[in-house]
Amino acid sequence: MRALADDFELVYRSERPQNVHCYTPGIVVTASRRLIATFDLGGDGVRDLPGPKGSRARGMRFGMGKVYVSDDGGSSWAERCTFPFWHARPFIAAGRLYILGHAGDLMIIASDDRGETWSVPVALTANMKWHGSSCNVLHADPYVYLALDERRDLAVKGWNVAGLAPRLLRARIDQDLLDPNSWTISESFSFNEIVSPSDLDLFGVPFYSTLVRAPAELGSGRLCAPMGWLEPNIVQFHDPAHLWHDPAGRTVHLFLRTNTGGTGYAALVKVVEQDDGRLFTSLQSTPSGKKALFIPFPGGHLKFFLHYDDGTQLYWLLSSQATDSMVRLTHMPRARYNLPNNERHRLQLHFSRNCIDWCFAGLVAAGQTERHARNYASMAVDGDDLLVLCRSGDEEGRDPQYTNLITLHRVKEFRKLVY
């Protein structure tokens, strides 16, 4: 099968690929069709880079964000800003550009001149710890919605996704989103507050056993973190015939990447606006009354991106394709990062009427080897095309996780992929 968009335009290449890595690509298209790309730089070498940067892990880890713009459809790019936070995403509200991420607390900057200049960073929370990625943004007039993860249970060692709590952020688009008072943040719960591995059986989750608050080393240097969720995308169901449609328009659903040790599942919660304006998170039920925490989902084991397209009235899913998750640890390719389910070099596209039944639209891009990562992508519509901004790698990259490139891929006339 020929990939839809293997060719790419290079947005950024790390000059120090062994200790300065590229993370969290995000993209938005302005009304004038200017492309705004954001991404993070991380790794031990960031502390020595010039420019503002944020720190975490008690000052042991540093990160910085970048803004690049293109006025020729992505053929060439120019840097416009460096900002001191990460896991950021760009979005537009009432014609104004914003970038929201975190450096411990939630942080935001804004631009009123198409990304040429940017405001000073403003903290939206105080004394909190957050996690996230460049996932989607929902516009439902008169509101804009984003979702990130609060680091709730800090006692979990290693990669702590068990202690994350997905939280929905809502603001009116006609307000100043640099003002913390403009935002409402949902109530929520962490994964390990509602799920115990001992409660689950019959469908192979979790795939590997771990300690409750610590990872298990399954092989030399190959760690499996306790089961959890992260990186929520937001969906509002528009079809009145959908079982989970809310005719009052007060309900949105969060689809989350799920760390089970295997593949093929995402997690699901719903957030409902109360009469007093508070946002309340709960699990979604099926007609049988059973809770639908886990749902079948192609690529739900790694970061994915959801986009609702008005033109097709379909949900589009960009995710990583797994082809080899059942290989024994002793037989894994040496280039594979960590566990068998961690293939990061094949990016796939699906579409769906309902976010449950997915139709394969095509392979967007595939690296020549596993080191040539194509993952953690975001997408935006540009006319008839779908733009994909990707965390990528080549032979100079450290490994498929710690990559050295940000690349732009264009899926031309993507709506013609519908069948």
C-alpha cells in the first residue's frame, strides 16, 4: 500500500539530536491560511540553549516551546517565538491566536497579529501540576474547550499515568482567555481512583502485571508502567440518533490514550455541565447499564488526534499503527522503544460516524525503519487537504521516542478517501 503523505516538508531539525529532542507538535490554520506550528524541545541539552525555558522535576528537567509560521503552505518556515512551557497546543478564539500548555501550572500566551508577536506568559492555575499533549480543541459556540491531565497521585513511581486525572477547560470565546477568571475547570478523578487491575478480567487488560504504584521491569531496560490514561481528546456527538447524543448540548466526551500494556483500546469519560455551570466528570454507561471505560480504538495505546469535519460530518482519527504487539520480549527488534506495543513509525488515518466504528482511510506515513519515527502527530484542515504535523526521526535521532525532527505532511483531498 502506498502511503498518503510519505513526503514531507521539514519544519525543524535538532542540531543536537542526542540531547535535544523534538516533542508535542501542534498546528492551526488562520483565516488567511497562514500555518502556525508549535512544538517543544526537551532533553538534557535544553538547559544550555538560549532563550526562555521552564523546568520541572525540581529543576532537573528543562523544556522550551517554539512557534514557527509558514505563508506558502508549509514549503518554508520562520521562527517567531520561544516560550517557557511545553505540552502546548495552538488554537484560535474570536480571531485571536492562543497557545496553552503547562510548566507545572497551566500557562498561556496570545497573539493579535497572526503569530508575529506574542504576549508574556500568564499562569492560569496556582501550585498545581499538569500533563498533556497537543490534542484537539473543541469550538462549541459560545465556548472553546481544551482538555489536559492533572497530576493527581504523585506517589506513583516512574511513568505516572495511573495518577492522572483528565480535566476539561472551558471559556467563552468573547472573553480575554489570558485572564484565569475566564476559565472553568471540570471536577475529575485519577485512573487509579476508579480502577484496580484486580477488578478486570476476560479481555486481557492489563496485558502485563505491574505493582500498584511502580513499574515492572519485564526485560532488560523494558519497563511497563501501572495501567492508566493520558492525553484526552474532546468529542461532542452531533447526530441525534447517536446513543450518547445530548440534545441539551451540555455533554462532551473525552477519549484518552490508555496504557494497558497492549493495543486496541482507548478510555472514555463524559463531562456534563451542571445547572450552576460546574463541569462534572463520570463514566459513560451502555444500554445494559455497564460502564464503558475501555472502548475498541485503533491506535488508542499511543497519542492520537481526533478532528470533526463539518464537510463530511465525520470524525477523523490520526493514530499510530501497531503491527507487532504480540512479539515475545526476547524476540523484539532492538530498535523498538520499550515494549512490543510501542511501534512509532507508522501513522494511520481512520474516519467514523460515531467514534466507535472506524473505517481505515489509509496509511499517512511510514518510516523506513523503526528509528524513522512518525508519531505524536496533530492535524488541521487546509481547504481540501489535511495537514499533519509530526514528531519524526531519521538516522541521526537517538531512538523512536527521543526524536530529532518536526515534519509537515499533506494528505491531499482527504475527503475523497470516504467510502
